[in-house]
Amino acid sequence: MIARRSLLVLALATSWSAGARAEQVTCFNAPVEGQKLRKAGKLLAARQQFLTCAQKECPAEIVDDCAKWASEVERALPSVVIAARDPQGRDLVDARVSIDGSVFAPLGSRATRLDPGKHTLSVRTADGEVIDRELTLQEGEHERSFVVTFGAPVEPPHSPAMLSHGAATNDARPVPPVVWIVGGVGAVGMVSFATFGILGVSARSSAHCDVGCPSSDKSDVDTKLLVADVSLGIGLVALGVAAALYVMRPNAAASTAFLGVLATGPGSVGLGGSF
């Protein structure tokens, strides 16, 4: 009887000793593995290791360090709040989500913790429609909102709705060549005005015609200034006509504009045309 009790006590002691040794190995291995996982960016697995060695069964020094590391990883863990909505912005409460190929699970109302980095999210509605999206999370990015909208109309490329109002107007009312021609005449007139005006003023100043100068010099100055004045008049008139032609340009289906010199009476001519 005594021998049987001794064997039972020895078996219990051996079993306890093996269990204690396993716990001690876990207490010393978990911090090392946790730091490796943390450095690799696998914060979820690192947190689990630190929580393991933060148990009371481990030595007090290890418990304190693991608890501190677990708290640091908890703060660094990013999280995302996933939602599915219809085109009117209403929540699709029956939608399900799969993260990085996991089994589809119902969308929750709370944030989901994920490792930092890129993730693939697949959101599926009750009728089987699936939308895949990629998401990149940064360390410390908490409760990021990620909304997937089902049934949103897709705008085709180069759709008329995407054209600007100005482009659509120009297509319907093209600018006739005569506008560019008359506008060019106006631009040349303004350049001529500036050129001869500068030359006339410069010649008058150099010849001192403002206080008196030879008639030949005065004639040259007067000619340059006269050309400048005429150029200004032509330029202003041409630019005004070009602006009027642009504003009153016809639709693409209308007749082509015509501008030319017309006889207005005996011995007189004028500028005329049809628009």
C-alpha cells in the first residue's frame, strides 16, 4: 500500500515538473518570438506572444516587460471600419466581408484590427455581387473608414457628360476662319501702332521737335505718328469685328460665313457679308 502511494506521488511530481518546465520555456521564448514578429510588421501575432508571457505564471520581470510590449503593440495596431452601401448611401446590413482570402463573415459595426501594410478586401452582398478593393494601413492608423458602394453608375470614358461646357459649345458652334483672319488684321494693326508710335515719339524727342525742329525732321515725325494713329484705328475696328463675328457665329448646320468688299453705291465700297 505504501509502495503504491509512493509511485503515485512520484508520478504527480514528475508530471508537475514537466508542466512547469514547459511553462518556463514558453515564458522565455514568447518575448523573443514576439520581438521578431513585431520587427517583421506582424503585430497581431506579436501581441499574442506578449500576452502569453504576460501571464502570472511567468517570472515577474518577464511579466512586466511583456505587458509593456503588449500595450505598445496594441497602440501601433491599425484598424478599419468596413461598410457597404447602395447608391443612395443606405447601409447594406446583410453584406459580408473577406479579408486577405479569409472566410466571408458578416460586417460588424466595430473596427477590425489588421497588421500594417496592404490588404485585399472582398465585400459581398446577399444576392452574390462581389466588389474587391485594396487597402493599405499605416501603423497607428485607428478606425479608418472604408466604404464600398454597390450599384454606382460607371461613367464611360469620353462620355458627352464629361465634356466641358465650353468644348460642347465650340463643337456645336465652330469658330469660322474669317474670325481668325480679321483678328489677325487687328493684331497686326495694334503691333503697327505700338511700333510707329514708339518710333515717332523717339524721333520727336531726338530731333527736339517739341521745342522746334527742321521741317524735314518734323515731317518724318508726323508721318510716323500718323501711321501709328491709322494703325490703331484699323486694329481697334478689326478686333471689334472679330469679336462680333465670334459672338454671332452660326451653328455647325448654318451656312458658311462670308466677308468681303461690296459696292455700296456709285464710286463707293464697304465691308459686308453674310453670317
